[in-house]
Amino acid sequence: MALKTVRVPEGLEPQFADVEKLVSRFFLDRRDDPAHGTIEIFGERYVLVRAASLSVEFFSLVAELYGAGREREADEFARNILFDLAHAIGKRDAQNFHAKMDLTDPIARMSAGPIHFAHAGWAFVDISPESRPAPNEEFFLLYDHPYSFESDAWLRANERRDFPVCIMNAGYSSGWCEQSFGVTLVATEVLCRARGDEACRFVMAHPSRIEAAVERHLGEARDRPSYQIPDFFSRKRTEEELRRARDELEERVAERTAALTNEIAERAAMEQQLLQAQKLEAVGRLAGGIAHDFNNLMAIIIGNAGLLSNRLGGDSAMRAFLDEITSAGRRAASLTQQLLTFSRANVLSRELLDVNQIVSDLGRMLGRVIGEDVELVMELGVGVGSVLADRGQLEQVVMNLVVNARDAMPSGGRVTLTTSSRDSDAPLATEAGTLQPGKYVTLAVKDTGVGMDAQTKAQAFDPFFTTKGAGKGTGLGLSTVYGIVKQAGGGIRVESTPGAGSTFTLFFPAVDAVATARASERRVAVARGSETVLVVEDQDQLRNVVAVALRDCGYTVLTAADGLEAIDASEKHAGRIHLLLTDVIMPKMRGPELARRLVAARPDMRVLFMSGYTDDTALGGAPLLPKPFAPETLARKVRDVLDERAPRK
């Protein structure tokens, strides 16, 4: 039985003869239509390509692209890409041919490959009897291409290479056989006519067996030819190793992730706290930029209203208008105070305060604020103690919490204010941080309202976060409470359940109660004096208000618009200057620097700073009058500073 397109071992000839007829019939069904530029074989369109363009000329093109000195790199790239391309084409051609010809037996499917190879013009195939084709990793095929199109192209070009050139033949053959047997295969050329060998010889095997198969075939030959396993399969092996390493790494990562769950949760909490601090800081910078000028304007309004009120005498009708102006000015200043409070950038006037007294004093006003449909209950503990805080801020805390409680009860309900003392031997965890063991005064505000879910509770202290409708809340109330409590060294606990109300419990460090009694003694009468006061303020209107208010109280007043004018006024004044009353933030020279220079020249002069926005720690503990202020507040503060036993150094 003579085969025309392939040479095979004797036992395989009958199967190959049957397939040869099948493939010949396949290629006889050919139609050429140059008018449409088509060549069709068995209903499939084919493309004729010059053999040299996919061999010697392709290598030359790649070499030109890489440039001189990179020939080895260019050759390696050309071999890899040609093998990958041919291997993929061989698999697809086999899949298509098997389907069209209804071939299912692996040997029959493989047999069609060399015959198809010959009809397509790639090469004649001579299969060695040593071959053992099998559908597993034991697959082995040894074959020659006496007339390979690739080696023929190199010989026609009169070029010889020191490496095998039949790259596409190896790729296509291994791709076809891989598709036929369903097992991964690779072929490598061990002899090549283009480098002077007697034939083009190939070894095909599973990637894990290919090197052993080649070595077994070559044996101990004296002139062992060089060969190269296609990089496509080397890459595949590398990828498999990387994949296994990745799987092992993922397993280790999963184990470590489980162990680090608590740490990750703690880090997330810390990041949330950092975000909270950054938001507060950002708003604080915004507020601080306008607070100084804004509070100066409010001081002018409130100060002039106070001076005019003092001059009206018994004209109650006019006094009512002035009271409205003063009240509006204080409310406007309160907005800036809220912004500065939760950013912790406001000016504080701390004093010893009786929490029970503060809550009691606010009782009547709170009743008017919450309305008739909300019951206000006060449960004030006995011997609760005192705290060191700013009176206005503490009142604001109570007011904000009660207003929030009222808004959480749209259909009415009950608000309960409870004070107590607590002596803790262990650290106290709060939403505002962990408090150290010690004595604390607690103030709890409890409502019977709608309550909060976990998400709302987590955002409750965020600036501008509000659950109220548009125009019904700024979102600064609880942020302000948070800032005030933190400044006072305290903490906050929140307990809330949807539908069951909320309880906000504030913790303030307790201080000596005897000192509280002394601090609660207030001076009601307007303080007067005859000393000389140097007033330094860059705002003309505010400087005039302060000067008039002090002169009304009997003081001799010198004025200056900035630090340089103040130094000049001090040098020109022959008598004693008892008090320097200066703004902190001014052009040309800031208040603290001015104070140092004047006190150096006048050691007996006392200093009182005034500011609407500064950190009182930057003043070295010197007295501070927050802006805006009423004339009577100014007079009391000036009198207090002048009445100190020793001059402030």
C-alpha cells in the first residue's frame, strides 16, 4: 500500500491510507476566484503566503527592528513568536478539520495532520518507527521533514544558521497533535538542513518529558547538535510554578489575615478618629480665618449698644430696641463661637463652676425652649461637685443637648437632666477618648424620642451632619458639645436604640468644691477706677468704643492703632501707665511682642490681652478678655487685673 503524502511505520499504513483519501478529497474541493481575491477549499477561505516571508525574511525584518548588536535578542523573539503563532494555528486547523470530517479516533485525527501538512505545502512528513503516540504524558513522536518550507527558504537565500530554523513546522505539528490527543505537546527540531544537517528532524513529547526524550534520542553522539525547547512551553512551566507559588502565598496571607482581623479593625477605628480630627481641623482653620474680624465687628456693635443703653436712663422704649441689637449681636457671635469650639481654637475663660447651679439657672429658659408638649425633669444629685470650665460653653452644652432631645420627640415626650458624681478606679472609655481613673462630675441628658441606629450614632459628632430637614439645623450642635467637653478634659458616652430614645452622658473632671463657692461670688456693680490705661487696637471703631467705655468708668485712656504707635505713646507719656490693654493679632507688631517691650520699659505696668481668636496658651498665662464683650464686662475685667496684688511679669 503506497502512501503519497507521508511515510509512516508499517503498522500504521492502513489507517493513514484511509485518512489520505479523506484529506485528498478535502483539498480537491477547491475554488479560485481572483475576481474577488478568494481561494476556497472545502468551503473555507485560504490565504497563500510566500514561504520566505514567514522564515528567512521574517528573521531579517525583526533583526532590522532590533538594530545592530542585538541579533541574538532578535532571533530569540522571532523564534518565540513564530512557534506560538504556528502552534495556535495547528490546534485550530485540527479542530476545524476533525469537525468537518467527523473524526473521533485519536490516531485517525493525528493521521490527518501530516497529510494535511503535505497538501498545504508545509512539508513532507516521515514518521520514525520509534514513535509511540498515546493520549497521555508518555506520548513520543520522532519524524523528519525532508522538504521543509522553512529550511528550503533559508537555503534558497544562501543563508545558513547555527540554530534550527523550522520553527513554524514544529509549532504547527505539535498544535495539531495536541488537539488530536487532548494532551499538551511540544516539538523541537534537533537536526536542520539549513545548518548543514542531512535532514530536518523533530522530537515531540509532553513538556515535562521533552528534554529527556531529546537526550534519549541523541544518546552519546560525538557531534551532538544543539537544540532549543520553544520558550512558549518554558513560559508555561514558569507560569505554573508562579501559579503554585501564588496559591501558597494566598493561603499564607489568608492565615495571617485571620490572625490580623482585630488589628485591622483597630486600625480602621484609628483612621476614623483621624478623619474626624482632620475634619475638625479643616473647619477650625476656616472659622479661625474669619473669627478675628467677625468678633471685632460684633464687639463694635455690642459695645456701642451698651454705651448708648447706659446713656438712655429710663427711656424703656428705646432700651428695648437696644436690647434687641445686643441680643442679635451675641447670637451672631455665638455662631463663630460654635465653629471655634468644636475646632478647639476658641478663646476660653475658665472658672470653677457648680454644675447643679448651672443646670438650675438654665431651668426656666429651657422650659421655654422645649415647648409645652415636652416635660422637663431635673434630677440633681447631692454633693455633685464642681468643674473647671467656661460658663458660656457649659451652658451651651446643656442647651444644645436639650434642643436636640426636643427635636428627637416631634410628638412630645420627656427630657431628663441628671447630675451625679463618679469615682472611677479604672479608665473610662468614651466617644471622646479614654479618660484616666479619677473623680468625675457627670451630666446626663435623656430623652424618650426616636433614637438612633448604629450608623447615625457613629456620625453624630461629625461637623455639619444632621438628620433634620433643610433649614432646621446646621449640624454643629453635637460637634460643638464634643469640642467643649474635650477642651474641659472630659468625655461623652452615647446610648441610643431606635424607637427607645437616647442618653448623652458627659464626664467632667471634678475640682475642689470650696474654691467653687468663692468663684461663684459675682460682682454686680460696674467697676470704676482712676488709673491710666493704654488701649491698642487696629480697628478704629472698636478702639473708640473701648476708650469711651473706660473713660465713662473714670479711667484716663491713651490710644494707639498698632504696636509702633503704642511704643511712641508710652515714650511721650510722662506719668505712670497702669495697664496695657492690647489686641493680640495686629499689623506691624503682635500684642505679646508689644507687651514684652513695654513691660521691659515699665516693669510696674500690667497687661490685659483682648482677642476674638487666639490660643490662650500662646499668651504665657496672661489675662485675656474674649471678644465680643459688653462695656460692663470690660470694666470688671480691667478692675480685676488692676486689683491683683503684684504686677504680672
